[in-house]
Amino acid sequence: MPLDLTTPGGITLALTPELVLTVWVLVLMLVAAWRHRDAGVQREVGLLTVIGLVSTGLAVAWLWAQGATPVGLPAMMALDGFRFATSLVFLLGALLTVMLSLGYVDRERIQAPEYYVLILLGTLGMMFMAGAADLVVMFLGLELMSVAVYVLAGVNRRSVFAAEAALKYFLLGAFASGFFLYGIALVYGATGTTNLWLIHGRVLELGLGSNVMMIAGIGLLLIGFGFKVAAVPFHMWTPDVYDGSPTPVTAFMAAAVKAAGFAALVRVLHQAFDGLPIWHGAVWWLAVITMVVGNVIALAQRPLKRMLAYSSIAHAGYLLVAVASGSAIGSAAFLFYAVVYTLMTIGAFAVLAAAGTGGEQGVLIDDLNGLATRRPWIAAAMTVFMLSLLGFPGTAGFIGKWYILSAAVDADQRLLAVILVGASVVSAGFYLPPIMAMYMRPAPSAEAHQATRIVGAARWAVGVMAVALLLFGFWPNRALDAARRGGESLRPATLYTLGR
Amino acid sequence: MMREYLSLVLLAVFVIVNGVGMILISHLILPPRPTPVKQTPYESGMPPIGTVRERFSVKFYLVAMLFIVFDIETVFLIPWGVAFRQLGLFGLVEMLVFIVILLVGYAYAWKRGALEWD
């Protein structure tokens, strides 16, 4: 289905998923405002949110199945497999988060139906960010996502740690947005356009490979992205913010927000700056430092929540390896790993949310002792999540890492591949202790783990995530095919020029 | 060639005459009654000199945020009004969508009591 995005009808059809989600946001905001005194409204808004996310997902799938492709002049939104695939990843992350939250907000008495509206708004921002073909639209999506997540981090107003997390995230996030915006300004100064396709054409046309303004602009953009995806050395906020936020929100930040940052990064680097090898070195170093620092510091963490926070930093390093390859296989490997990473990270945080109470900051790895005898199914699910995060064969995490490795080797970056494998070996030092604690140590007392239970929608979510990780680990073919098509769609088919 | 700037010069002259004139007239016709409050630059505003750690109500921020919402609306409406004919029906629909989104936000703030001072 060819769509001319410069006509009103074309752009409306191309934005169907975003429009559907926007309408749901507006409706749910009004429901939350009019009925905020009713006790049942929170649950009702949560269920409507699930329907909203599913209907948006159907709209994305419809566009993808129709084979929507852009024709005519370059527009502000992209219309390719990469956009559809990343949108589905964000919607999946948001859906799983909402399913976890339904029980969690009741347990922690977080009374704000706006919680779900903010998750939807954040998801909308992510979809615009990853689907933008223009740096300004990308920035707007980034801000929409970030502002919603700043508020989500502090949604538990009685917790001092949540307030600290929200303030820290807000200050550093605003700082990072400044870097990002300045980067856009410099890239605009060097190329005369903010459109990604036109930038790609301009770079080749004018030979901007050693243009100082261009290099400075790319550097500032990388710093902005580095903050958002928590790459070392821009990761300082991550442990505190992840630690203080309510656990489902942490899962949302670690999975969906990070995936959105990476999706936009991949689009900018692989689409606009494709002919500009100058960024390869910078991303190479970012990947190496992030993998090493994230994994080594995670070894020293006893609280489970902080361990998972550093684990998410380490995974940002793995994803950066896929970005550094700069090839279509790299973009495809990112897509596949983003799905897998969403499933295993949200799964691990779901088990953490069940194991503790009051923000789950005090849950140590030793507190899982003997969980397998009392709650065998939760322990089994946690084992799948940990093994998948580790990249154990038979789980989807292994296939994802194998795909990233093949992208790195294909791009002739063997040293990076070796460092990735080494970092994965180190990560066994903190992914295996929870499994050991659950299966090989006795429970401290007879009534231990009585309160550890996963109920309602969260039970379904955890079950589906664990099964999906095993399924993708054994039969990854279809998902790999979809990822490959999504990754290849990023390459500009024609060289657009400004036509001077 | 400098003709185009004539209106700008006229504007500047008008502004200066207007400002100076108002001060002059108020000096001429006001009965002189200097009190400490009347001597401050902003008679009905905040005291210009005082401690910086003064606390004021968080409600001011809410009002300021609501003000910005409508300020931005004007910023978008005026250029649209200027290019109304060129933008046509699509521009009208887009503007309506924009205003509906703003209205929903406004309705939310109103319903949750952001406009009530107590």
C-alpha cells in the first residue's frame, strides 16, 4: 500500500496507530478525572488501558500487513518495517507493565488512575521517537516519553526514595535533552536540514566526513542518547532511579524506555549517518566501557533491584555492540534482542515485585533462599529469566546474543565480539547466585515466602514471558525473519537530495 | 531604501512618547501623597527586597502552568490565522484536533480542582 505522506489522507493513514493511542489517552484522562473518587476506577482504567494497547497493536499490525510504503517526497514520519517492529516492542513492554501494575498498585496503595494514562503517553512518545524521520519529531517524542516517565518514577508520593528518583531522573533527563537538542542544531547547521533521509543525501553529496560542526553534532547526539539508554559513562543516574521507582515502573524504564532510546539511536546512526564512519569508533568505545563497567559493578550488588539495574546497564552495552556494527544485520540483531530483553527484564522485575514489599529495595539475593521448595513455579520462571539474561543456550537470550555476535563478526569487529563473550562470562557471577539461592539453600524459616505470590493478570504475564523466552530459544526462525526484514527496511532506498 | 524602516521609527517614537507621557501626566495630576508602599516600583506586586528563601504556595505553579497552556495555544493560533486560506480544510481540522487535545487537558485540570484556590 503506497502512501504519500505529504497528503492529508496519506499522513492520517500512516499515523493510524498513533491516532488510536492518542484517542485512548484522551478518553482515559477524562475517565480518570470524572470518576477519580470511585474506588473501582483505578482497575477500570487499567483494563481499558489493556484494550487500548491491544487495539493500537492491531493498528500497527494492520499497517505492516498492508505493506505500507512511503512514496513521493521525504516526510517527517517513517513508514517502514523498523517503525512497525519497534512500535510492537514498546506496546508489548507497556502491556506487560500494565498487567504487572494491576495487582501492584493495589498492594502498594498507589491511588492514581493517571498512572495508566502516563504509561500510555510514554508509549505514544516512544512510538513517535522510533518512527520519526525527522530529528525535531524525534525530539518531541523523546520529551513526551521522558516527561511521562519522570512523573511515573515519583508516582508513589509517600515514598522518599521515589521522590528522589523522580527528581534525579528529571534533572539529568532535562540535561540530556539539552545535549540532544544542541546536537540537532549543529547537525542542522552542517547539513541545512533535520530530515534523516535528506541528511543522508547531504552527507554523501557534500562529503561532510571531516566537517567539525557535523562531528560535534553527532557527538552531542550520542551524549544525549547515552543518557537515555544508560550507557557508561552516562549511567550514574540509573541505579538510584531504578532503585527508588515502583518496581513495575522500573521494569517499564529498563525495558521500553531503553528500547525506545536505542531504536531512535539506530535510526539516526544507521539511516542518516550511514555514509559517515566517524561514529563507529565512539560507539565501539561506549559499548566496551558499558559492558565491562556494568557487569563488574553488578557483581558487587547484594540487593536484587540494584543488581538488575546494573544488569540493564550491561545489556545496554550488548545492544551497543549491535549498533556499532552499523549494518543491516546490526539493526536486525537490535530488533530481536529488544524483544527478548523486554521479556526477560520485565519478567525478572515481576518476580522481584512479588518477592518484596514497599518498593522492594530491601530484597537481597539471599532473601530468595529456598524459594523453589515453597513456590516452585515462581522459582522456575525466575530461573528462565536469569538464564536468558545470562545468554544460556536454549533460551532466547542465547539466540539474541548469537545474532549480535554474528553482526559484530560480519562487520569485522572481532575484538568487540570477544569482549562481549568475556563480559557474558563475568555476568554468570551475578545471574547464577539467585538460582543457587532458590534451589540449593534451605528456606530460613517455616513461614518464609508466604507472602510471595503472583496473582491475577501478573500470573499470566509471567507465564507468557517465561514460555515465550523458551519458545524463542528453540524456534527463533520466524522472529529472526521478521527482525531481518525490519532491519533491512532502514536502508535508504533512494538518495534524496535537497535539489539545489 | 530607508523608507521601509519608517514605520519602525514611528513605532519607536510612539512607544517613547507614550511611556514618558504617562509618567508625566501622572506626576502632574496626582495629589502628592508619598507613602512607603507607593514608593515601591510595583505597588501591588511582591516586595522587591526581602529574603530569597520566602516560601510561596505551590498553587502559583499550577496557575502558571495553565497559563502557559493557553499561551502556547495563542502562539499556534496566530500563524494559523495568518495562513488560514493557504492551509485550507486540512489546516482547520488539524487546528481543531489541537484545540480538542488542549481542552481535554483543561477539563482534566478543572475537574481535579486545579482552578480552586482552597
